[in-house]
Amino acid sequence: MSEDLETIVARTLGIDRAAVDDRLAREREPAWDSFNHLLLIAEVERAYGIRFAVDQPAAIHDLPGLRAAVAALTGRP
Amino acid sequence: MSPTPTHPPDPVALPDGPAAGFLAYRAADARRPAGTADLTVELAGAGTLRGLDACLRVACARAGLAVAVDNAPYGQLDQTVLGRGARPGPRALLLVWDAEWLLGDALLDPYAAGPAGLAELLAGREAHLHRLLDAALADPALTVLACSFVPPAGTALGILEWRRADGLLAGLAAINRRLAERCAADPRCWLVPAESVAARFGLDRWSDAALRLHGDIRIRPDALPWLAEAAAGILAARAGRVRKCLVLDADGILWGGVLGEDGPDGVQLGPDGAGRAFQEFQRAVLALHRRGVILAICSRNDPADIERMLADHPGMILRPDHISARRIGWGGKAEGVRGIAAELNLGSDALVFIDDDPANRLAVRGALPGVLVPEPPAHPAEYAAFVRDAGWFPSLQLTAEDLAKGAQYAAQAERERYRAESGDLGAFLAGLATVVAIAPLSPATRARAAQLCVKTNQFNTTLERLDEAALETAAAAGAVIRTVQVSDRFGDHGLTGLVVAEPGPGTWRIRLLLLSCRVLGRMVEHAVLHALAAEAGRAGATALAIPCVAGPRNQPAREFLAGLGLEPLDGGPGVHGPLSGLPGCPSHLRLELT
């Protein structure tokens, strides 16, 4: 995997990499709308070779939540 | 590949994944410089079409067309089409309907109501989609692009599905066929072959189950650039942004290996092994040439070596007569491509350049942003399908002139040799024995006349892209429409000019005067204007008004008008003046009037 999670988030949402930190949340970032959320999930699945459970994406609301979901599936913190 | 605003990502070179390639297009869209749109495209479709707008802007920009896109409200295909009314043009409507929109739950359970129920459903929905087309086409300023329906890979019937003439897949195929027939019969209605685009992209990848489930995204975002490219080709051709010439590198493209090092017997080219890939590529290129695409070679090689390959190598499919311009030597590729454009009298935006060396591609992109420089596939085995399927040369119709273009460019090479032998321009022009035949527009010449309206940019006074219907309408309204056919001792250039004049009391207004760049430089335009002025005089007129629009490339037309010595018209590049002030027919041309 060549990109870290923060870079994938920045590229998918079309925002500055510097703006991606643990305060990033769907309710505060206009670019993280429902469409881009689906693209983000697809990109993260592709990058990490994982597949989220069908109801899991809806429960991810911020970067820490996304990171935890990825860690749970990859087994890497 | 690192995309730039002028060279956005190439669909074939995008990374794989449901969103990855789409994100590259969206990023290219964000970097696109702002500008005035040539055309507004309205979207109407089933499901979520978000993201198609960005892809369409980028794909159209690749084709040389700036578009604004009005997004579709979600799930309101019918309302969008039926409620839009007539709007000022130029506008296009892209209908992205799909099998799910057409059939709903019946797509998964088509035989719930028996074969008769399915037939009734298909007939009813097909009638509905044609009613939507009727409603859209009621706006006379609108071009309509309708997607064909992408069929499911199978049904619950399994292999029996293909034994049923009344089955779902047979029904969808029939609907697609009738939709294509309707589009073929209407110059303002075009089929976007979504079915074929999906097959190329990969039918099993066309839709992503998770994205469809969570967001009603029925076309996977990565497929949107491909669909957008298909639509952009049609829109660009309609707007006259037509590419005409394919410029080919030689080593690594026409054959494998390095001619200068491996020699003609050492390069890979022939019916077997690795050489077959290059032979198939040449065959696909020749097929483009047969439908009117001009071919050129730009190669770092010894010119004599390349000529020997073209003339003598048994594996070559392309031969000297197929190649209209060559830049072979040790100079830069950008310089070579520029020289080819100049020699063929084409703008750089009429060229597609194929080279296997990334440095050469980068150099040409940097120096000549108008040239389309696609990323060739990594393996030569894919070259033939690459050139066949790319859609770089969309054309709205195929005319006799297109089919004869190969011979015409071969004659042009003879002409150039004669020019070199003639010494001075006067002797060359006189020796050509050029005949300019002017005739009324007829049903037989209407398609070619409309094609000239679309393809001609340099000698074109008003850049009006009149299609066949518009020409018919103009004629019915009393316009005098004359076609121009030029021939000389070396051959027939075919129908290469058009004039549309609107007779008025005392003054004839020339709505459009155009000539193909193939016949420029021999004063044919003087002969055409002389003939038209004579006709206007016989009809009782005493003056001509020739409006002109300053376009990015019609300098030759503006210079011609400026050189007539008439008065400026409305402060623009157009002119007006008495018939008596116009120049006569040049003595080296013979006029034939029908």
C-alpha cells in the first residue's frame, strides 16, 4: 500500500492533506458528504484489500472511527 | 501518468478500483481553467449520476470542447425531460437511463407475469421512453444523446434465456436496436452506446453492488469517464471539434525493435509471433485511413530506411501512398509534429500523436497542447484494439469524400512534387488546370455539405455548424445554397466548398462561405465569390453583405474578406459592398456552373 489513510482521505474528499487530522468528522467537513463517503469506503477497501460489513460504513463518522474500522479488519493498529 | 489540465487522464491508463479512476478525472476537473462554455449539457438519468458532470467536462475538454453541465435532480428523469420546455441553445440533453429504470423489479424476476406479461411491460416502457424522446426533441435547439440499455449478464432462466425470442434479453436487444434506428434517422438524436462502453469497461464491473445498495449509484464511478468519453465524442463532432490526422512514431509502434540497429530483417513485423501485434495494429490504422483519417509518420530514423520499410518490407500493411506527411530525421518530436500540422494545413488540435516513448509524449503535450497524446497500452498485443476502440476520430457521417480521401492525399503528394518542379507559383497554378464546379445543393450532396459545416474551421466565415436539417430549412426559406467541387490534372478533390446566401432586395447576404483547407492557396474562393456575385446580379441584386465571426482559427477567411477592398460590416470582420467592386475569376481557374 503506497498511501497512508490520511492521504487517501484527502484525495478522495478533495481536501488538503494538512486538513486531515483526528478532528476530521463528517458533520464538520462539507466535502465528506454521503457520495464522497461511499467513494472513501471504496478507496479504503481497495487500498487495504479489505471489505467492510454491509452496515459498517454508515457507522463511520470521523477519521478515528475509520482508522479503528480499518485496524479491526487488517489486524494492524 | 501525471495529469495536467490540458491533458487529463486517459481512461485506459486509469488505476483500477470502484472510485480510483473517477477521482483522477474529478481532480483534473478541479484543475481545469475556467472559461466560457461552448455548449451546455443537461443530464437526466436514473439513480445517482453525481460525478458524471466532472467526467463530462474533462472528456469534452480532451476533445477540444468546453461544456457547462446542468446536473440531474436525483430520480427525476421523467420530470426533468417533460418539464424542461424550450431553452436557448446551444444545448444538449444526455439521457442516462438504464435497464433498472426501464423494468424495475422485473429485471430480477422477469417472468413473474408470464411471457405475455413481460412483453406487455417491455412494450409499454419502450413506448414511454420514445415519448420522452419526443418531448425532448420538441425543443428545436436541443441535441439529444440517449444511452442504450446495458443488459444484465443473465436471468433466472440460465441458458434457456438465449433460446427465447420473447425473453428479457431478446426484448432489451430489440429496444436497443429500435432506439439506434430512431437515432440514425434523426440528425439531432444520437445513441450513446452504453452497452458497448460497458462491454469494453467490463460488464461485471459496470455496477458496484455496495455503491448501488448504499447510494443508488448504478454506474460504478470508475465507469463514468468511459461513458463521458463516448458522449463527448458525439458532442465534439457535432460542434466541429474533429480530429483528422493520426501521427505515428515508427520504432515500437509500427514495428517492434529499433530499425536503425536491428535492420529491416531484425524488426518484429509479420504474421507470426510478436510481429503479428504490430501487423494487426497497422491493419487497424489502415481501417481508419480507409474511412478518411489522414496518416503521418514522425520518427527519429534515417528517412531512407523508413521509405524502404514502407515500400519493400513484406510485413508492412501501411504503404507509401497511405502516408500523407513525414517528419523523419533526428530533430525533436514536437518540432516534427508541428511540421506535419503545417504541411497538411491543419491545426494542432486536429492531430492525434502515438509514441511509445513517455519523454516524446511529454514533449509534444508540452509544446502543442492541442494535440491529443493518448497513453498507449503497455503491451503491443493491445495496440490494435487500442486504436480501433479509442474513438479519437468521431464523424457524424461517412461520405464519398471520406472514402476517397486516401487517393486524394496520394494525388496531393503528386501535386507537391509538381509544385517543386514548377519553380514559381504562377506556373504551378496555371499548370494545375484547376476546375471549380459550382452546383445547387442536392439530396445527394447534402450529407457532405453538412459534414463540411462541421469539419471546416480555417476558411469558414461564420462557423455556423449547419446540419442536414438546417440546410433543408434554409433552402426551404429561400436561401441560395451552392456546393463547390474542385478538380485538377492530378485528380478530384471532391466536394470541398459551400456557400449559403440569403437573397434580399438589392443585397444578398452570405450567411456562410466555407472551403476545405485542401483547396486553399489557389484562389478558389475568388472564383466562388465571383460566381455567386454574378448569380446575385442576374437576380437583380447590386450588393453583397458577407458577415464574419472571428473564431480561433478562421484567420484565412478573415484575411480573404479584408483583402476584397469592401467596407467593414457592423464593425466586425465581415464586409459589404457593391457587386461591381468584387474581383473577377482568376485566369488560372475554369468555372463550371450547373
